[in-house]
Amino acid sequence: MNFFQYQDNELYAEQVPVKQIADEVGTPVYIYSYNTLMRHFKAFDAAFASLDHLVCFAVKANSNLAILKSLAQAGAGMDIVSGGELYRALAAGVNPEKIVYAGVGKTQTEMEYALKSGVLLFNVESQAELQSLNQVAGQLGVKARVALRVNPDVDPQTHPYISTGLKENKFGISINQAIQEYQAAARLENIQVVGVHKHIGSQITEVGPFVDSVGKIVDLIKQLRGMGLDIQYLNLGGGLGITYDDETPPSPENFAQAIMPLINELGGCKVILEPGRVIAGNAGILVARVMYKKTTPAKGFVIVDAGMNDLIRPSLYGAYHKIIPLHKEKRPEVEVDVVGPICETGDFLAQKRTLPEFRRGDLMAVMSAGSYGFSMSSNYNSRPRAAEVLVCDDKYYVIRQRENFETLIQGESVPGFLQ
Ligand SMILES: *Cc1c(COP(=O)(O)O)cnc(C)c1O
């Protein structure tokens, strides 16, 4: 359920006509709906109400300060994967005691920053990282609270690039070696082992992989506790899928119901969840304007002012995003490729898509773009990145200015010998 709906054939974001924003702010533009974001967060949070739990939004899905602030005010913690994301979370006023830090390649500088900030937990992904963290914590005279990220070797049945819980993936430690790794971790002086973390992938549309992996992790926690380790946190990661096209992912309630009996076997464990996509994905759209049309003997192209630098998911994962006109009227349906201005054949938003005929100057909405949209955007082809807008009820707010040519070259310099 989201608040991007037609009223009298005009697309609205909550009570604001999307065309008004496109005309006033320009295109391409990302538009988020505050009330959709809140609705998704609250539904997810409520599904786990019967457990002692913390929902940490995966910052990499959408890292805009206003989005982070909105979620933090609603009670969310944050799941971060870099020092930059920590900086953003703190800048948005997130309580560090609600921040968990994952990632296979944390630098010692990042570790120091996170320890000084007082984050709740490090999700550690290897023995070498553990040694490194132990050293940094020792230098600061603190103890680092740690969950080891365990790779349960479960197939999430999603795109290979967003599968993380298979034994051939780079993430976590193998569940078969987990006991030894935990024993080794417990011996480190400046490490306090308090949890188990797993995250098996993204855009998962069945409960099966979640149930299988949670079952394995719960068994592991029982064993660890049997060995005398004080495991207080069970971090289930993120990964719940959304509807882009015709997927029918489990609702947060169904997801929670499916795994709750397993968690209850532990008789007391604080549960952390790290949803990203399911919170922000359908709370955002990307709006683009049709610049040209072109028909080759092979096919028809609609050339728009948003490209793969703005939304890379179609190019990177072959991802499907629904495309709809901002103004709905009777038009013939045609099969086209919707492409951007970038000098790459891989620069497309849709391929072989049957859409109502678009004409020059028309506006279109690329749906479900609130997660891994702007946050994955780049300046490729020296294109200033798009503006971001947050709509709440009948008002809209620019939450990120469109970049310009000056910001494009900011930080670059030409050395003296070239002058
Ligand atoms: C990316 C990521 C998430 C969020 O995944 P979604 O599919 O967006 O829910 C959560 N935890 C970790 C460790 C991640 O890397």
C-alpha cells in the first residue's frame, strides 16, 4: 500500500500532483512519500511487537538525512555499512545505541569512529577483522560489543548479485566453523561477544529461506549458550522483498509469524531486524521527462532525461520497475525500450515494455524507486545527480538540491605543472 495514486487521471504523491513537483523542481527527480514510509515502518515494527526487538533501517537503501530522521523519530535504529553511513545516521540524530555496523571491509579508522560514537554492535565478518577490532578497541581502552555474522548456507532464491547467504558468497563466517570462531572471539581481551548476525540476501519473496536460516541460527545460539557464552542478541538481517511487478512477497506479519516460533525457543533474546527495501522501496518514485522518440528498423525507443546514473537497478540486475504516465489518457499501447542519455547500451530503464504511447515532453513515473535508487546513483557522464523531494500530506520539501556543474568538479584540481 502506498500513497502514489491517480486522482482524475493525474498522478498524486499524497495530496500533491506529481506534475507540479516535476515542473517546479525539474526532472529527473526522486519523490518520496512520508506517510508511506511511516506506514511501512510501523507495519514492520508492529509485526514484531510481541518480542523485545529493534528495527534498524538499512541506511544503504536510502541514506537521505530527512528519510533517516523520519524513521529515527518513529523509533528506528540504523544498520550501517561504512563510516560515511555512521556520519549520516549521527547527523540525522540517531541514537548510537540503536546503530549496528556490518560490512566485510571495515577500516581501522572506521572502527575507531564507531567505537568512539558508542554504536550498539559490530557485525564482524571474519577472524582477521575481529583481530583488527580487538586491537583498535584495546588502543581506545574500551570493549567492542560484537555479533559474528554467520553464513547459514541457505539459498535466498533471488538475483545472484544480491544473494549473500550462500557458502560461496564473501559474507560472514561459515556456520560449520562458527563454534570455533566464537571460541576464538571469546578469548580476545577487548571483544565482548554478545550476538549472532545473519543476512542472507535481498528481495526475498518466500518465507522458506528465512525459516531455514533462522532455524540454523537458533540452533547455533543454543549451542553457544550451552558453552557458556552470553548471547543476548539475535540479528536477523534484512532482505524481505517487495512488489515491483507481480511478486507476492510475504507481508511483515506473515514473515514474523513464520519465524516467531523458532525465536521463542530461545526464551529471551533481543531480536534485531535490518529491513531496507521493504521500508523505503515503494515509498519512492523517480520522475523523468520524455525528450525524444526514435524508431529504428528493430525497435522503438523512448529517450528520457533519467539514466543509469540516476537509477542503475535495471542495468545492474535486470530489475523491473513499473513505468506509468503522470497524466493518464487514452493512448495506443506500443512496445518500446525506455532509455536514458548515457553513452552505454546498458543504459535503460525498461526493455521491450508495452506502455501507453509516450510523446515528447510527457512525464513518467518509474515506480518502486525509494530503495537502492538515489543511494546507488552516480555522476557518470558528468551528470549532476537528481534532486530529492519528500511529500507529506499536501506539502512537499526539497530534501536534496539537484547538483550543478560547480558541485560536479568540487574537490578536483589541476596540478601546477599543467598550468
Ligand atoms: C543490504 C543489507 C540489509 C538490507 O537489505 P534489504 O534487502 O534492503 O532489506 C540488511 N543487512 C545487511 C547486513 C545488508 O548488507
